Amino acid sequence: MLSLGKAKGIVRTHTLKTNAGGGSDEFLQPYKARPQTTSIAAHRLVAGALGMAPRVPREVRDKERQKLKEAKEKRRQEKQQKIDIWDGNFGKCAMDEV
């Protein structure tokens, strides 16, 4: 059986080993927000938990899918704009036409 002193020593050395790595900050990333839950996902989760087939009209599914596609395209365009700005590839500005 371990005495309390030995257990403390083990914990301390373990802590020192895990924190002594240095350079762990390169893996740190900013917090990414969780995607917004859609009604399709909610219906699918509930229906799956109850063991039944989801009953969602085709029109509602199509609207939700279109909404998700538009959001995905918007995120892609925003990401591309950031890349273009850093690369110096500016599009036309509203002031260019004046």
C-alpha cells in the first residue's frame, strides 16, 4: 500500500513531466463555436432515439438543405476573402467608380 507521501511525489513528478514540454502553445487554437442546430438535425436525433423513421415533409427538408448550403457557401466566401486580403488581391472598391 502506498503512503500519502509517495502518492504526492508521484503526482508532482507526473505534473512536472506533463507541463515541462514547452511548445505546447503551438497546438492551442481559438475556440470554435458549435454549429447552429437545425430542425432537421433535431428531428433526426429525436426520431433515432425513439427508434422510428423521421416524418419531415420534402419541402421542409429541401428548405433546410438549401439554407445549410447557403451558409456553407457564405463561410467559404468569407474565408476566401480573408485569404485574398492577406495576399493583396483586392476586388473592386465602391470608391473606384467615383
